[in-house]
Amino acid sequence: MDYQYPISLDWSTEETVDVIKFFESIEKAYEKGIERTELLSAYRRFKEIVPSKAEEKTICNEFEEVSGYSSYRVIKKAKDIEEKQTVKM
């Protein structure tokens, strides 16, 4: 990983750590796979921190620009598959 995660200075340290965990979950989905429940749990926490759809899109687009990983595609796939499956991109 040779990039920085998009973060907001308005977030607390705990919120920043949780957003980074979410982006690490997205990376994991691309690199080796991640349990659907683990991914969606990280996403729910991310949505508590970033409730606005517009802000979510901005942050996720910034992440995709630097990493090449699409948060949108990963979450969409996770929502489309059966429970207790692994999300692998």
C-alpha cells in the first residue's frame, strides 16, 4: 500500500480508525476475500460516521482513485450474495 486513506479532520481518533478498517476490508475483498458479515459490519460502522450519501460517494471515490479498489462494487456484491459467504472480487 503506497497511498493514504481519505480521512476527515472532523472525525475522532476512534472514527478515523474505524473508517480505515472499512477501507482495509475493501482491500481484503480484492486481495484475498473477506467474510460478508465482517465486511457489512465495517460498512455499517462507516455509515454511522459518514451518514451522507454525497460524502460517502466523495470519500469512496477518493479511495478508488488512489487504490484502484471500488467500495461501491464490493458493497453491492456483498449485498447480492448469500449470508455466510466470502466476498471476493
